[in-house]
Amino acid sequence: MIIDMHTHIWGGRYDQHAKALLTNCERYGIDKVFVSGLIRQYSPEEEVKSQNEDIVRFKRENPDVAEGYVYVNPRHANALDVLRQGIEQDGMIGMKLWIATYCDDPSVFPLVEQCIEYDVPILLHAFYKAVGQYPDESVGTHVAELAKRYPQAKLIMAHLGGNHYHGIKAIRDYPNVVTDISGSLFRREEVDYAVRLLGAERVLFGSDMPGCSYITNLGQVEEADLTPEERQLIYAGNTMRLFGMKRSA
């Protein structure tokens, strides 16, 4: 079984991206995709609403394949209401934070506390860059600070933190943080490095589709120095455990 726990439908591109996700699921044998909507860094309230509606639609049209994250902009006064609707009414299985704020900004704390109450994971964009770092773009040390403040929270540091030598070292002492390998920028040995420092139980499979290719991330896992059991943990087992999914799901 393979679960891609990090994919997107970008605002205004529903038909194109929904088709790409489903086509690649069939092509590469992906059993499930977890999807969040994105539009721009500082999306206003009406764009947040529309991108979450896209994910609800994709889930409804593809119930056997799709699960969704509710995207929340912590800067908005209605952020908690957006989270509550996503989890309680729309059946989302986690919260997605992108780059509207650093993930350890105080505006995020009420959202994290609500996710703890719901017992749902939080997918955190984190990407350390030598050049071109966005304002409010989290890196591994921000994730670590949030994990230290909220050890009960289920946190996912996306993209191996953008630079695995930086991100993975930052989170390794916080067992409530896992990481995904999504994105096409990484080399094959980075999966080995993540497993060596964190253990296979804290590494999840994701692709960042449709902006990146499944085949790159599949190749990373297939070529890594893993046992069959470790490979299956990364492909599906860890995600199923984190999200409380049953094997029959």
C-alpha cells in the first residue's frame, strides 16, 4: 500500500490538478492521496474558503482515494472557525499551515490547541533556503520550538525541512514531530539520512504533486538502504498510525 500524504490542488486549477492526481495514482499505484488547497502566501479569507471548498469537492468526487487537510491562515480572525468547519463538518483529517506566519508564531497557538483537542495532525511547510527565503517561511527550528511548546501535538515537518542537514537535526529530539520527503529537490541519500537520525517510524511518503513528480519520490524510497518493513512503514504504515487509519480504509 502507498499513501501520498502531501499533495495539492492549487486555486483556480481544479480540473487540471484533480486529473493529474488521479492519473498519477493509477500510473504509479498510489492508493490514497491527502490533499490541501493553496493559492498564495497571504490568501484573504475568501480565497481560503474557496481553496478548502476545492478539497471538499475532490473528497466528495473521489471518496475511495482522497482525504483532505483544512488550510488555515492564522492571521485571520475567523481562523478557528475555519478549522472547526474543516474538521467537524467537512471531514478533514488534519490542518495545513503554509507560509502566512511562522509556525511558532503566537497566532498559531490556539489552532494547535484545537488540533490537540481533535487529535488531528498538523502539516507544516518548512523549507530552509540558502537564498530566497520567504518572509514568514518556517524552517526546522521553528517546528522544533512549536514541538517543545506543545509536546502533545502531532506535527509533520514537510519536505525534510527543505535542507535535511538543517531540518532533521532540529527536530530529532522531539518525538511528536515526523517528517515527509515531499518535493523534487532531494537526493536519494537523504532518505537514508532521515532514517538514520529519526528512525523509519518518523518518515512519511509524500510527493508535493502536482508541482513535483511522484516518480522522483518513489525512486528515493526504492533506492534507499531500507528493509522491506521500513519501506512499508514509510509508504503507508506511519501515515496510517499517525492519522488513526485502519488497514481496510
